[in-house]
Amino acid sequence: MRSSRSAKIVATLGPSSSTEAQIRSLFEAGADVFRLNFSHGSRAEHAARVRIIRKIEQEVERKIGVLLDLQGPKLRIGTLVEGKIDLSAGDRWRLDMDPTPGDAKRAPLLHPEIFAAVNAGTTLLVDDGKIRLRVDRAETHFIEITVLVGGPVSDQKGVNVPGVVLPIGALTTKDRQDLSFGLQLEVDWVALSFVQRPQDIEEARTLIAERAWIMAKLEKPSAIEHLGAIVELSDGIMVARGDLGVEMPLEQVPQLQRRIVRLCRSLGKPVVIATQMLESMIASPMPTRAEVSDVATAVYEGVDAVMLSAESAVGTFSAQAVGMMDRIIASVERDPAYRSGLEAIYSSRDITVPGAICSAMQRVVELLAAAVIVTYTSSGSTGLRAASERPAAPILGMTPSLPVARRLALVWGVHAVLAPMVRDVREIVSHACHAACEEGLARTGDYVTILAGLPFGSGNTNLLHVARITD
């Protein structure tokens, strides 16, 4: 069983999608990867969802990816005496380290890192930017502020500090515990929240090693300042447009999304677009026209995957949201302009032997109208490199590694299957042709383009072989 789409769908699991029947309906509607949001739910609930996913995977004989999304540091206002206050423009307010419930005069903000980083004139945003505050005085244990844009503020609302690099690592104690638990569940990807600097990726890599691939969530302006280094160090990138849109001018987010996608494609790193893609489908069976265009635009740009968050986690129409996203992607990929657009916005920086091999692969596929590209990979690198070219033929990712096959479920155009270890080119050609026919990707008379690295398992793509399937 395989998807006919190239772009993939990531669906978040939650209260609306926790039973076997619900998760199965999301998969049948088109989900390729399931996201476990560790900001919500218990570990027992997440473990139960993973067991269901693996059961479905075994039944359908198709690899399914699991993405663990760590919560990261969450900066929040503390509790309030009545649970809620109303602030008006011009009001003076104080935030401090006193845990006593707050009121219209002061409130707890139990994050000393904020007090250490802000200065007079710094802007604070509360509740996704709905409330804007200006710092008038900053001391080590309190700040005095003026309300610029008021409104209701309730307990535990989030706080953003745009334009300020906070002295906080990306991994909290909770994250480290969740990460250890997730790795025991054998998740395939780990999404790292609150990335501000390349060192955040290096710290996570030390803990994760090769047990999962790391996806950096770009949601802080400081991460954009180190974009090249963060993309280089990560295995994949998530454009978390929600927080980016809070901490940066909204009108800059679309061009930033385009810039990130281009960089990821040029470096061969999978990229996922997330946040509010079909937001209205949380409560409606149909999306808005603008949301449909938003998903389509991401697909036209050549992203590896688009993601549903609350739509599939808590929405009333979770399966319908996945199905709608599936139809949008399929419609875009049938558009004759889709391929020309992919090629027009792609410029590879990979002046290497693997880059040259994959560039030649593109030309071979075009000239011979090859039915399928088969990548034989133990690390996943050959499949990733072939996918970054966005070839016209589907990619059959053959690997002896089950974890790698599952990780490739998120990658554009790749249908991953398990394959035996091979000793020479003759064996790989034989296995490739047989698997291409078994998976319904080729038949007698078709050309098969094969990519691999010699010696096998080296992680260095240096072999391009063309075979023709005979009886």
C-alpha cells in the first residue's frame, strides 16, 4: 500500500484522534506521519497511540512515521486571584517573581531569564500577541510595564519577548524526560521547540545520537539569524508560523517561509510547513478558500510535508481535514505548471559527487521516461538527496533499516520499503527491479534508475545505474 502523492501529510494526534478507529481513519484519509504533541496529554496516552500506529503499520504493510514534538520552554504569566483580569491601554502593571496570585496591579512571572534579558523599552507580548506591553523599568526580580494594547488576560497565558535572545536552552527538564521516554518508544523524528541558536541542535544531538532524526522548529527570530547553521545541523526543519507570526511582522512570514523552503531544498533537508493550515476545519467540515490556497502554495513551493495541528488533534472533523489536505496536494501535483514551478525555484548548492550523480539522475529520468527511481540506502542519505531534486518519477527508498524506512515516510516522493543487505551491484539491481514491480511502480519494459553508494552502507551516493525490466 503506497500513497500516490509526493508531498506528505503530518497529522497531530489528540483527544479527537486517540482510538484505533480514529487513528486508522486519519491514515486512510491520507496521513503519512503522526505527531505526538508532548505539550499536551500523558505519556501513557502517547504510548498507547504509538502502539496503535505500529499495529496499523503492520496490517497495511506500509511504513508510518512518528514525530515527537517536545514542549520546550514555555514562558507564562502565573495565576490570577480571580482567574482573569482586564487590562486597558495606558495601565501600569508589574510582573515579578512573587508566586502570590496576581491582580490588576501585579502578577507573577516566574521566569528569571526574562528579567535578566529585558531592558527599558523592550516589548512583551501576551496571549499570542493580543496584549502588548512596554517595559519601563527592569530589575533582577521585577519589571514595571505600561500596557500598549489591552484586553482580557487569564491564568497561564503565554509570554513572548520578540527581538530578545533569552538565556534559556531549548531542552527543559521535562523535555529531557519526555525525550528519554519517546526514544524508548522508538519515535522516528524529534521536533525541537524554542530553537534560538545552533548550540541547541548540538545539545539535542548529544542526547539523541542516531536514535532519531532531529527536526528544528523555527519559531524564534533569533533562529532566523542563525538559519544557515541551524539547517545544516538539523535533519529536518519545521516552519512554525504561529510563533513566528507573533514575534515578527505578519507580512514577513510568507517571504520567510519561501526563503526557508528554498534553503532546505538546496541543502537536501526535509521541510514541513505548520500552523493554522486548515484552522477553520476544527469546527467546520469545509475550509476557507484562503486556507486551501495556503496549503496549495506550500505544495507549489515543493515542501516535503504540510501539517495539521488542532484540526486533527481536537477538531470535530479531523479525518475530513486530512482528506481535504490530501485532495489539495493531489490537485496541485496534477497541475502541469507544478513541475515547472518546482524546477524554477530550485538552485542546488551541492557541488559534490552525490550532487552530480543526482543531477545526472534527473536528466536520465527525463530522457528515458524512467518509471521509478530506486535508492538503496542504509542511512537514508541517498533517499534524501534524490528527493531534494524533486524528480518526475516516484522514489522507491530501499533500506535494510526499519528506523530509516519510517523516517523516510516524511520525505517528499519517497515510498520506503525494507530490503536485504547487498554485496554487489548485481544484487542491488536484481532487488531494485523486483521491488519496483512488487510495489506497482514498474512493469516489464520500463526503465529503472538506481542510486546507491559504494561501498554499500558508506552513506556516499556515487553510483547511478539504469536497468530495464525484462520478463
